Amino acid sequence: MGTGFFGTIEKIPFKGADSTDPLSYRFYDPDEVVMGKRMEDHLRFAVAYWHSFAWEGGDPFGGRTFDRPWYDGEMDKAKLKADVAFEMFKILGAPYYCFHDADVRPEGRTFAESRKNLEEIVDYFARKQEETGVKLLWGTANLFSNRRFMSGASTNPDPDVFAYSAATIKSCMDATMKLGGENYVLWGGREGYETLLNTDMSREFDQMARMLHMVVDYKHKIGFKGAILVEPKPQEPTKHQYDFDVATVYGFLRKYGLENEVKMNIEQGHAILAGHTFEHELALASTLGIFGSIDMNRNDYQSGWDTDQFPNNVPEMALAYYQVLKAGGFTTGGTNFDAKLRRQSIDPEDLLIAHIGGMDCCARGLKAAARMVEDGALQKPLDERYAGWAKPEAQKMLKGEYSLDQIAEKVERDNINPEPRSGRQEYLENIVNRYV
Ligand code: XLS
Ligand code: NI
Ligand code: NI
């Protein structure tokens, strides 16, 4: 017996590009093979529990616009929410989901009570996963909503908040482990500052690193096989977030000896907020060997806020999945829709339509990216551009067989006088356009 929340809709079918049925996929066919792999196994879609089921449609000027039957309740409501959530995963054919503790369980009066509530829901989820075959892409702790975290979690000036955060993370790692989660994510919601006047940055860095080391130690202690992922974001909620972008996080990991233990969960909207493109962040993480997973959404390009909208820009997705494919594809990671409805989209059907659009857009982007890879459309010009480095003399320079003064001597002796060559950006952009 279903909840009836989505009426009689049972399953979103794939109907192909010509379909005009809003409740059908036009590009996402899970079984279609792309570069030797099923599309479902490439994309590894996950629904974000918080945006889809916990968020109430508020903005700074007004509260709740959604009217869900599971709001304002205790455990029975949390279970109703779970029933609806798993119904939606099945209807969409989404193979994964992600959650924070606070999205899924009622907050208790004490830490112990909150933990017990979480454990009860985790048991409930475990049964639902078993029934539906839906899996957990990642779990995480909400260390930013409750007022106790207003001055940070691990970076809080109060050691009791540090301890409370550690305990919360432990319970969320236990939950993730129990549910067979494939990753554990840390997004530093309040880890940053508003003003240096009340902030000791070096102390806060040390605290944050201590927490991350404990997380890694605990992962090994309990035998968690998934990846530990940090999610960069430059601002919002704090003015200066410590996990600004991939480069900043990598510097932090190196300073504290964590670079081999922690990977990145890269969010489209956060990349934009940091003044980068999504593909830049993906390429950099892959170059540094710390690419993990993605949070798929888009931000409004005018507002400068983390608006967490569903993706709808195919050329952008194509360039993003091109980087994902070049990085070898996902291993433990996947495509999590860290995206929410607009606050006027109050119908249950809107939830389905938003995900269908997002999944179709990603599928289209992936297929375009795969064709570019298969044709070597961008790789051939790239190889040509760097072809000079294949020559033995160039290789010797790269391998350190010449010193600076030896090279200087050689430049004069051989009369080296470089001839500039076109970067051909427009030519390459036109190639991309052929594929999207
Ligand atoms: C917020 C973050 C958050 C993380 C999980 O901006 O994207 O949703 O993905 O805590
Ligand atoms: Ni995110
Ligand atoms: Ni975000």
C-alpha cells in the first residue's frame, strides 16, 4: 500500500526524444550503453533528501509554501516522509539517495535522544532499501542548522560544540556504514567566519584538521570502505568559508597530511560562486588525484546566491561530464541532485518533473561528452597542441636533465626563436557545439 502522495503515478518511462509527455524521460534510458557502460552506471543519480523532503519552501521574506503531510511531527511523520521518499526514488528509477541526520529524524531533547531517533530511522531505511533496491550514495551530518552551530562546528570557539559535532559525525558515519553508503561527505556549513575581529584563523584550521583526522581514523577503525569527501564552497552561510574551492581544500589537506585520505564532492553552484566553471573544479580535482563525486545543480547567474536549482543547461553538463569521463568516470561517487524546487512549485508532481528534467539534461550532457571522447574531437587538437613535447630534447628538459644555465646556453647556440601558434579557441568551441 502506497501513501498516495504521487497519486497513481508508478514509474517514469523512457519514451525518447520526441516524447511530449512531461512524465517521461526523453534522453535518460538507464539501460542504454554509452562507452561500454549502462547510462545508469555512468551517472549514478541520487536524490537529495533535504531539498526534496525536508525543505519547506521558505525564503528570507516568507516561510513555508509547501504543504507536506509529514511536517511538524515526531517519528510517525519521519516514517511517512521516508515512505514518500522511497516511493519517489522508485517512480523516478533513481538508484541512490543522500541525507543528513537532521533531514530524516526528529531532533531529540538530548544528544542521546537524537541519536536513538536516527538509529530508529536507519533501521527503517534499511528495510526500505532492501524492498526497493535503492542504495545510499552518501550520508552526512547537518552541523549548521541548529543554533548551537552558529559559530561553527569543528571550528567553534567552544570545545563543547567541537565534542558535540564529533559525536554527531560518529553517529552519522555509523548510520552511513549500516546502510551500505558508498561515501561519507563533510560540507563545512558554518566552518568559516564573518569577521576576523572575533576569529583566530590558525586555531580554527587546527581544530578542523583534528576533526578530519578523527573522521579518517574512525573510517579505518570501523572498516568503512567508502570515500571520505569534502565539499568546497566559497561563501554562504559564512562570508569566508574555509573550504573555498578545490585548490584551497587541497592546500589544507596537504598541510595536515590528509591528501591521500580525502577526496572532493564538487557542486556546480559552489564552483560558480567561487568564480570558477564547474569543469575547472572537476579538472583540477582530477589533476590532483582527489576527484570523488558531484552535486548537480545550477545557480542563478544574476543573484549571486546558492539557489540550488535543477540543472537545465546541456552544453554546461556536456563539458562537466567530459571531465568526469576523462577522470575515468565515477568510482564510489555519483550525480547527487543538490537541487530544490522553486517555492511556487508546490505540487507533488513538480518534484517528479524537476528530477526528470535534471536527469534528462545530465543524460544528454553525458551522451554528448561520450561522443566527443569517442571521436577524439577535443583530444586530437590537444595532442597536436602539445606535440612539441614528444621530441627527445623537450623530454630531457622536462625530466630535469638540463639546468637553467644549460638551457640558456642552448637557446643562444641553437638560435631558438619560438613561433607563436593559434590557441584556436573558437574552432574548439564550434566543435563542442557540433556535439550538443
Ligand atoms: C550546501 C551544500 C549541502 C551539502 C551537504 O550548500 O551543498 O547541501 O551538499 O551538506
Ligand atoms: Ni552540496
Ligand atoms: Ni550548495
